[in-house]
Amino acid sequence: MSIALSVRQKLIAIVVLVCIGYAGFGAYSIYNLSQMSSASDDATELSRLTSEVKDVEIALLKVERQMTSISPDNIDTISTTLARIKSETAAGFSIRADLLDKEGKALLENSQALQPNYLSALESNLQNLTTLGLSSNTGALGQLNQSAQALAEQLKSLASFASLFKEVRAKEKDFLAYSDAEHQASLLAAIQALKDSVNNIGFGDVFGPMIKTYEDALAPVIALSITLKEQQSKLALLSNQYTQAMDDSANYLQNTLLVQAQIRSSETAEQARRSLTIACVLLALVIGFILSTVIRSLNRNLTAVLAILKDVAQGKLRSHKNSQTSTNPDEFQQLFIASNQMSDSLRLLIGHLISSNEKLVFTADELDSGIKTIVSGSERIRDRSNTLAASTEEISATADTVQSMTQNVQSAAKVAYESATSGVSAMRDAMTSISDVADTIQDTNERVARLGTLSKEIDVVIELIVGVAEQTSLLALNAAIEAARAGEAGRGFAVVADEVKTLSEQTVKASGSITEKVENIQKETLAVIDAMTLSLNKVGRSKEQGENAVKTIHLVEQNTLEAMNNTQEITQAIKEVALTTAQMAQDMDIIAHDIKDNHNATQSIQTANKNVHHQTNELAQQIQRFDIT
């Protein structure tokens, strides 16, 4: 049972195999790289741990060596260094759980177990050295030297005592140098000899207290020296043990575990190279087999396809036999079938092209005739559009002129409106003045009428005066008559009567004159009243005419305002007309341009139609090459 695969499926299978192979290579490489990285990390960690062990060992040995030459100058440095080392190593070494084997852990644990005792011994030794004295002027040694100097100062006057004390100081130096029981006994014997000599001579009460002070200062020095000697022995033992343990740990880490990690890394890399090489060879063989199968199938199918294509290229459009079925998924087999079908389709297509080419020639002839008609029409449309464009430009210019004129009319209407408004205001002021004049004339007329009435009353008074004067004249006449009768006695009375008569006559004359003047006044008053009445009538007519004039001017004002508004609307309309005509001119230019393009396009179509004629002729010649029988 064979599996029929297409070329695409075969290529996909190759790609999938390659991808799977590379994925496997990648996964295996990543695994080996992880192993190599782990081994490298182990080696790096072991190297770091070895360096830490050696650094701690060197630092402690350096402190121990510095303590042999301790002085006030370096005591602080030594103390600080020792405290730092103790703080840094208090938590022990930072070690991964799987990094060390059982032996390595045991060695490190042993060295770490010895370290606290070693550090404590160093600290105790440092403390005792400080208490003893870092120089001849500090600590217990300083107090001892002060007591010795004081005692030597007292004993220098006595040569024998001074000599014995020098021997004591010499024994003191020997003891400080060796710090053992033998030199301690020798020192104490020398002190006792000095005391005996002083007591034998009788100076015990003089030098005894000073010697006692010296002995008291010497006692702690002896105790501290012996203690330091013992501590140094113990420190030397602990130092050797600690150094040996640290050396064993460092050597095991460096020479055993580190070498093993490096070997493991190398073996992992070598194994990865071998495995990848074998896998690459196997993958290449599988892919080569599949490729050879695909290439054989491709060659077979391509040969058949090329045969069909060569026949098509030579114009031999005939059908080829095919033993394969159309259900074969091989793309090149499908290409062979499709090429054979293409040859059949081309044979049918060429036959259809022959008939279509004949129809195309006929259609091209008809199209040429139609194009000529379109070209002629487009030329006429172009000429008319040019004329219309010129007309729209003239309309636009005329609209601009009319717009300018309407703007002038609008300005004049505005001026007329303002003048009419001013005229209405002036006429209203004049009407107010005329009303005031009419009121004044009416008041004057009433006053003159009252004056006429009063003048008539003067006539009554004058008549009364004339009556009184006439009676007075009669009385004077009677008095004259009576005086004449009286004779001489009535002469004076007659004179008075004459005077009275004269006065009455003058009164009558004066009354007549007054009457005449009053009559003249009355005549003038009547004339004035008539004139006032006439003036009042004229003022009334003037007021009525003024009111009519105000109404007329107000009507003119309204008409002017309406005219101004109408001119504004006309101006706006003319602006719109101008804009419309300008837009029409632009549109006509665009239309003319489009018509020109249309004309050019129709000419291009005409040229293309000629090319179609030419191409159909060439197509007919080309079709004749094919054999469709």
C-alpha cells in the first residue's frame, strides 16, 4: 500500500522533519548547555568558595603575624581587622546544598568548628597583650617601669643597693624574654637578696616601702607574662590546626571538587557534540531520501508538461494522453493535466478569437463613424461654451457696475434718510414755535378785548363827568344869577360861580377830548383785535400746514428708509448675481476645459480605434499560426 502525496505535502513533510530535527537539536542543545552551565556554575562557585577559604585563612594569619609586633600604632588596625573577620565569618560560608560532597562538607565543617576557638584565642591574646603593655610606658609594664625608676632613684646614692637593683632589672628582662618558672624564681631570688641586704644594714624602713611598691607592680606583669606564654602555646596549636583544616578544605575544593566539575563540563560538551553529529547525519539521510523521491517525481511530470508547452508554443493545439487520474494529489501531475486542459481550452479560445476578431473589425468600423460624429459635436459645443463663457464674463462685469451704482444709490438714500430725519426734527421744532406764537397771539387778543371793554367803561365815566360838569355849569349859572341878585355881597360868589362855570366848561371840553381819544383807542383796539384774529387764523393755518409738512416729511423718511433697505437687498442680490456669474464663468472655463479634454479623448479614442484595426489585422495574422484541426 503506497501513500500518494502531493509535492506540497512532501515539501511540508520535509520542512516538518527539518523543524522537528532542529527543535530536537535545540532542545538537546539547551539541555546540554544547561548541564554545561550547571557544571560551569559549580566550578565558579567552588572557585569562589576556595578563594573565600584562602582569604579568611590569610587574613587571620596576617592578624596573628601583626600581633607579634603589636604597638600602640597598630593596635586599632589589628582590633578592627579582627572584629571585621569575626563579623564576616560569623554566618559561615555561603554554600549551595548540592555543591559539596560528604567529605568536602566535613572538611569545611571542621575548619568552621575550629575557627571560633582560634578567634577567641586571638582576642584573648590581644587583650592580655594590651593589659601587659604595648610599650614600656603602657599597661602593667608602664607601672612597673615607673616603680623601678622611682626605686632606682632612691638607691643610686648607695652603690651596693644600686648594683643589686640593676641585677634585679636584668633578671626582670630575662623573665620577660622567656616567661618561665626558672627565670621567675631567679627574679624573685634577686629581689629577696636586695631586701635582705637592705634589712641587714638597717635601711628596711627607708627602702622597704619602695621595694614593696616595685613588687606589687611586678606581680601582675609576672602573671600576665606566664598567661601570655601559655596562650601563645595554645594559639600556636590552634593556628596549626586551623591552618591545616583550611588548607585541607581549600586543597580538596580546588584539587578534587573543582577538577571534577571541570571534567563533568568537558564530558557534557563532548557528549553533546557526538549526539548532535549523529542526529544531523540521520536527519540528512532521511531528508535526502525524501528529496530524491520528490525530485524523480518532479522530473517525470515536468518532462510531460514541457512537451505540452512546446506543442503549444509551436501552435500545435492537440490533446495529449494521460495515464494518471485527476485525483492524484501530486501538483506537477495536476500541472500536466491542467496543461493538457489548457491546450484544449486554447484551441477553443483561438476558434472563438477568430470569430470575435471578425466581429471586432465590424464594430471598430462603426465606432470610427460614431467617433467622427462625436468629434464634430464636441467642436461645436466647445465654440458655444467659449461664447457662453464670454457672456458670463460680461454679465459679471455688468453686475459689478450695477453693484457699484446701487451702492451709490444706497449712500444717497442714506443721506436722504438722514436729511429727512433732520427735517422732521426741525419741523417739529417749528411747530412747537408756531404753537407758542399762536398761544401768545391768543393771549394778546384776549388782553386787547379786555382793553376794549375797559375803554367802554371809560365812556360811561366820561358821560358821568360830562353830566356832572353840565349840572355844575347850571349850578354856576344859578349861582351867578343869585349873586347878581345879591349885588355887592354876592360879587365874590359870582366870581366863584364864573370860575366854576369855566371849570365845568373846561371839564366838558376835556371830557369830549377824552371821549374822542377813547373812541380812537377803541377803534385801534378793534383794529388790533381784527389783526390779532387774522394773525391767529394764519397761525392756525400755518400750524395745520406744518403738521401736514411733518406728516409728509415723515412719510418721505419712511419711504427713504424703505428705499435704502431695498437698495441694500438689491446690492446683496447683485453681489450674489456677481458671485454666481463668476462661479458660472469658472464653471464654463472648467466645462470648456472638460470639453477640450473630451475632444482630445475622442481623438485618442479615434487613434486607439485605428490601433484596434491594426491590432485586429495583426491578431488575424497571429491566429493563422495555430493549428486547431
